[in-house]
Amino acid sequence: MADDYRRQGFELERRIFELDVKCSSLRAEKQDDDYLQNASAILEKLKGHFRQGGGESSNISKLLQDYTQVVLDITFYEENKLVDQEFPEDCSPFKIQQLLQDLTEPEVLAGRLAPTQEVQSVLGLELLECLYWRRGALLYMYCHTLHQRKQWIKKNKETFLKCIQEGVRYLMRMLQVRSSVKLNDGVVLHDTSTASFLSEGIFSDTHLLTMMYIGEMCFWAVKYEDCSADMDRKEDRLQFRDIGTQILNKYVLACEGPLQGQGWNTENAKEILSILQ
């Protein structure tokens, strides 16, 4: 058991010091970036922990949560650079795959370093949701940019559809992290609007935005699948039309019901639904 703790500590320590080098390099570009400053502060605390010996009694869950926050902060800075540059065609595919890998590693490490616990128990629901949201939202923003490059899509339709599918999968996983509240499980909710939201798995504005993103991506997929001659692997793909219809109907019901007058627009969702249904 002691050897396991030492092995776990070494693997996490190595990744933390690698991230510290990366963070220092990025801060040389923009010293006053809030996210990099936050990542740097957490890294200093983590490095101090390991320099002091970080013994067997260490809380691996807390260490992994801090590590995950560093990953989220550093990758957010890198994502913003890509968005500001409007996803350059030459380097974006590689950079996006690297970002997706970085945002996947906390979940992988949690499963490896705390194998007897559920990943969501180790990282916590909010961090796990954020990891899925960030991967899905990154691919949404990338596909949104590519959608405007008609000539590129003509030559790279399968790549475009693959990015959409991957993005939709991440966003759907984000919506599934918290099990929908079962209203007969001893939960007493006096606000029927709150009860309705929770029963549908809607816990925040981000969940609503996720639903709209899924709907848009499903619309793009249907548009280009319908005019695609290469459908040999269609069985491997998501049922975009069905998923988009189901998700956007929930979105519209929420926005025009309990959230009416709260600034949520349903015009685009309804327009997409008229095409998908």
C-alpha cells in the first residue's frame, strides 16, 4: 500500500511540475492574465506540498482537484488564443487535440490514482461537469468557425462531422453528470419551477447553453449528412436529428415556461426545430 501511495504521488508530482513549466512559459506572453496567475498560485502550493514530502496521508482527491483547476485555467488561456486568432487552419487541429487531451487527463488520472472511488467523487460534480463542458464548448466554437468556411467543408466534410459528433458527445456527458433529481426520493421542492428544472437535469445557465449548443451542432450535422455521399459508417454516428429535436424541445419549454422574461431567446431554437422535425 505504501508503494502505491508513493507511485501515485510521483505520477501526480511529475505532471504538476510539467504544468508549472508550461504555465511559466505562457505567463511570459501575458504576465497579468488572471487565469494564469491563478494557475501559478495553485501550482506553488502544490509544489510546496511535494517538496515537503507529501506523505502517505495526503488527500489524493484534494490534490487532483487542485491539479484539475490548474488544467482548466491554463487551457482556458490557450483556448482564448485560438478563438482570438479565429482558429488558424494550419495549426488548429493539432492544438485542439492537445487541449482535448489535457482536459481529459484529470479524469484519467483520477481513475488511475484512486481506483476504488468513483471519478465524480474524487473530482467533484462541478469540476467533472466543467471538464466535459470545456471540451464540448471548444469543439462547438471550432465547428461554428468551420461552418462559415464553405470551401473547407467541401474538402473536409468527414472531419467536420467527426468534430461535431465528438463535441455533442462531450456536451451530452456534461448534462448527464448529475442524475436528474427524482421528486419522490424524499426531496421536497415547494417551487414547481425549480422542481421542473431539476427533473429535466437543468441545474444552471450553463446547462441551458449546453442544450442550445447541442441543438446547433446537430443541425449542422444533419445539413451536411443529408448531402453527403459517403455514409458507409453512418451506423457509428449519433442520431443527430433525434437528439437535436429532443434537446431543443426541452430548451424551448424551459425558456418559454419558468424562464420566460429572463432573457433567453428561443427564435433560433424554433427555427432549427422546424427543420429537424
